[in-house]
Amino acid sequence: MNGRSQSSATDFEILISTLRAEGHEQAARKLDELLHEVAWTSSSEMVGELGLEVVRFQRGNPRVSPELQELLHRCLKQIKRVWPGIENAPGI
């Protein structure tokens, strides 16, 4: 795994932990499942699915701390490197 991939994975691990700490267990569980339990055919497929979950969570307008908001922004920035138009994906 290269440095960028490790950084991305670390950001998502921190995001999952922070979601749990702030009471967003369902979102944390879904991201954890996508990151650790699904066998992906490609890394871009995994990033896309993680991105859809992040966008769904944000669209739900939850109350989040500034720290969690920053983590969501940072993860979404990484996702957009692979899927630039993720917020406009149909069905979310």
C-alpha cells in the first residue's frame, strides 16, 4: 500500500471512530463494513461506495462537531480524486 492509500485508510478509520464517538453508529457501521468486510473488484469501486455513504450521511444534515465536519470534508476530498462528481450520483 502506498503512502497516499495508507493516509486515506487512516482518515476513514478516524472517521469511523469519530462517528461512533458522536453517536452516529449506523453510519460508522456501514463505512466499517464497506472498508473491512466487502471484497472489492477494484479500489475505485470501494472508494465510490465509501463516497456514496459519506454523501448520504452529509445530506441527512446531522449535527456534527467541527472535528467530524473536517474529517468528512477530508475524506470527501480524497473520494473526489477518484469520483469528482460523487455528489451528483443518481439515487443518493
